[in-house]
Amino acid sequence: MADEKFDEKDREKRDEKAEEKSPEEKWQRDPLSGIIWAAIFIWAGLVFLASNLGLLNWMRTQAAVVTGLSIIDNTLNAWPLVLAGAGVIVLLSVVVRLLVPAYRRPVWGSIIIGVILLSLGLSDLINWGIIWAVLLIIAGILILTRGMRRPRS
């Protein structure tokens, strides 16, 4: 009797593994995830290339000349730009998922990750106290709008 139950569980595990999707099937089901990862890697590569070629510092000096302001006193670092760009890409993927029904799935995790990446990237330019205050305001607005949309029973 115990052997029959063990064999049945073993068969169920094998069936579950056989039903698992291959990478090609996952890509066909949700190509947006692959596109987002590719966009993040391309963005990171472009930023690091610009940094290695000295274009980031050139852009900083040109921005200072045009605006007359020296917002960033030291050299422009690549990592904050990579993180901020990745945050923007993730948040754009949230917009696509919300607008295109074929790609719709839960987005709260992506929103949180996108905001964190964007905040980390902008932390050199903006005071953390401002970032956290704005994040708290946004969270409060989201909670409020979600509560107002919920039907009353």
C-alpha cells in the first residue's frame, strides 16, 4: 500500500516535470520579459561604453554650459545612470502590461522594483529625504485610489 502511494507520487512528479515549459514556450507566452531584459542589458552596455569613452563627463560639462548650472560637481558615474535607466525600462514595461491585454499579468512587484531602481539611480542628484517623501505620497495615493475603485458590498 505504501509502495503504491510512493509510485503514484513519483509518477505525479514526473508528469509535472514533463508539463514544465521549455524556454521557447515561455518566450512565446511572454516575449515582453525577454525584451525588457535585453533592453536593460543594451542600456547598461551603452552607458558603460559612453563612460569608457569619456562621453559622460563631456555631457555633464555641456549641460553645465547650456544651463549655466553645475548640478553635479564631480564626474558623472555610470552606475547611477544604469540603475535609473533600468528603473525607467521596468516602469515602461508596467505601462505596456497594463495597456496591452495580451501581456497583462500582476505588476505590483515590477512597480516596486522599478521605483527602487529609479530612486537608487537618482540618489546622486536628488536628496534621499525628498525621494522617500515622494514615495510615501505615491504609496498613499495608490492605496487611496485602490480603495475608491473597490466596489462596496
